[in-house]
Amino acid sequence: MTALILDTGAFIAIERHDREMAALLRVARERSWTLRTNGGVVAEVWRGGSGKQATLARLLKTVEVLPVDDELGRHAGLLLKETGAGNAIDAVVVSTAEQGDCVVTSDPNDIQHLIDYSGRRIAVVPC
């Protein structure tokens, strides 16, 4: 089963009513792909759910949000060590992805760098 892993940029695109992002989510639903993110990404985008975040609140109801627990945190930390990267949330996003998943991101170069070191086949979809 393929999952779309949503990073902060994907949620921001939805808040901005980006048509390409909306189309991608429609395709994901049609193909029964899982939408997944993690609590760190939610912390970067969540500001209360009212006003313009009503769309985000509706989307989050359909997304599997993984906790950043000890195992996920350690995996992300090792990626940061191996790559010399500095963004912990990006490393957690990549660690959230499984073989064959797609990461939807506004930082495709940074995410690809982390994926290259992860040793897993994960696609990057810029948003």
C-alpha cells in the first residue's frame, strides 16, 4: 500500500487552496492511499483551526498522525548524524515514510538528501 507522507509545505499548500495539491489529494483518495504525517509537522502548522485553518482541520481528520516517539526520534536523529542535515522535522518526515511511499514537500532537495541516506525507495513530490 502506498502512502502520501505530508510535510509542513503540503499542509500550507492546502491552506492556500493550491489546486495541484487538492488534485493530488483527490487522486490519493481515489486510489485509497493512506495520508500520513507526524506530530512534529502538526506542531509546525497548527494554530487553532479557526478561520483559514478550517480546511486544515478537516484534512487532519483524514490523516494518520504518528507520534514522534523514542523509535521514530532515534531513527531521525541517526539520519541527521549521517547526513549532517539540521532540520529535525524533515528527518522525522523521512523516517515516517516506508519503502514505496511518496513524501509531499516544499523542500524537495533537503528531503531527497535525507532519503538518499535512508536506503529506502521513497519518491519525492514537490508542492
